[in-house]
Amino acid sequence: MHLFVVLNVRCRVSKQSGQMARHDSGLSKSIERWDNWRVRKLIEFFLPYTFNNMADSATAGNRGRGGFGRGGRGRGGARGRGGRRSDEKTEWVPVTKLGRLVKAGKIKSIEEIYLFSLPIKEYQIVDFFLSNLKDEVMKIMPVQKQTRAGQRTRFKAFVVIGDNDGHVGLGVKCSKEVATAIRGAIILAKLSIIPVRRGYWGSALGQPHTVPCKVTGKCGSALCRLVPAPRGTGIVAAPTPKKVLQLAGITDCYTTSRGSTRTLGNFVKATFAAIGNTYGFLTPDLWEETEFSKVPYQEFTDFLSQKARK
């Protein structure tokens, strides 16, 4: 009991003399002659805490872990931190105009989004159109920041995502934990997914299998150049760009590289930039006159306004 722990003395109060006789030597000589009203004040101060703690200890066995165990409202209870978690996937509720059009079926393919250069702000849009995406963790590296208290270490993840059929994305995320960094990098890779233009080497027979022309990408000192290759050549490249080209759906390609390719982050960014440049080169088969159509935001403006009212 707190009363006897704090006082550390067994005392009896004499009604005749008003003095306190002590039978315990735990306290010093200076407090041996306390008068009655000081003892009474101490008892009045500690008495509520004493009986409250006794009541808590008496009922703690029913609630577990000091009254806040798994059986009550604590962790894992109905109103605790564990009660809010749910393993069931919640339904996607779009928050952008593009997301609302995609979920309503107004936009039929992701190529329509690329045609009008609409920014993708929700990764669920990519999941809606590309359900067979594969991701590859290229590298996880620790990065540090010097602070007054020492060094703060975080983890940086490079993730490449693609469907092996003309779509590829690259995501880079830094976080305190490795798993969180990988999840964030996958989401950023989906938001940065781009179309890959493929072509032929020589005669246009069968499906496109290589890059349409020589393209170059650069990041830092790392430079990566993609060169068309005959059918059956395979991907002649280092392990880093080879994985990116496989996820992009390119089966035959020569590559050359320059600079510090040991820096994997810059090397994979240079390869991704080179793949993105395939649609930046205007070839004669794209000289045909373009038939312009309305932007989806303008075409389905009535639908968007109706949804906004609700």
C-alpha cells in the first residue's frame, strides 16, 4: 500500500499527549516528532490513491495487463488501436476527375490517357487497366543524414514495374523501414508508368520486337544507348538495363553504356529515360495527319458535373 511505502513507518497517535510514538528506524531523527495534524494531512492526501490502487489491483485480473489488456478497451479491443485495422480491401473511391471517369468506364484504355497527356495522380487507375504488372526491386541502399544527435539512417529503394508488353515504370522511395520504402516505390512506379514504342530491325514481319531506332538516355555521368537488333539476338546488356528492357517488353536489343555505371540508381534512370525517348522520335510512319478529338474532361463534362452535385 502506498500509505505505508511513503511513510515507511508504523505509528500510533497518542490521544493524551498529542505526540507520535515511532517504532520503526527507517526514517531519520529529524521527523520523529511530527505532530498530529501533519500526520493527518499526509493520511488524507495518500488515502484516496491507496484505495484506488487497491481497487485497480483487485479487478486487474478480469481485464488483463494492469486493466488495459486485450480483454478491455486497450490494444486489440473494440476501440483500441487494433480494432481499427481490417484485412479486407476497401473499395477504391476516386478523388480526381480522371479517376471518376476511369471507374465509370468512360475511358476504355490507358492509351487514351497517354493520348491527351493527362497526369495520373492515383495508382489505382494503373491497376484498373494493367492487372498483370510485375515488379522488381533493383536495389535497396542505406542513406544517412548528419544531425546534432548523430546520424539518421534511412533506406532508399529502386523498383521497376512492367507488364512485359509495352508499359514500364520506375519508382524511387526513401523511408525509415525497408518494407515501407518498397511499398512507396511500387506506388511511385505505377504513377510514372510510360508507354514503350517498339519496332523492327529490317523487314516488318511479325510482332514488334526491338526499339524503333537508336535512343539515348542520361542521368548523372551514366549514359545508356539502345540500338535495334535482329530478331533472335536477345538483350545484350548489363544485368540492370536487361531487367528494365525485359519488363518493358523488348526482346532484342543491343546496348552501350558510358560513365559510372556502378551507380545503379543513375544507371537504371538512364535506361528508363532512353526507353521514354522512343516516343519522342518522329518517324515517317507518324507523318499522317492527326484527327483531333475532345479531351475526356470536356467530352464528359456533364457526367463530372452530376457527380460533383451529389
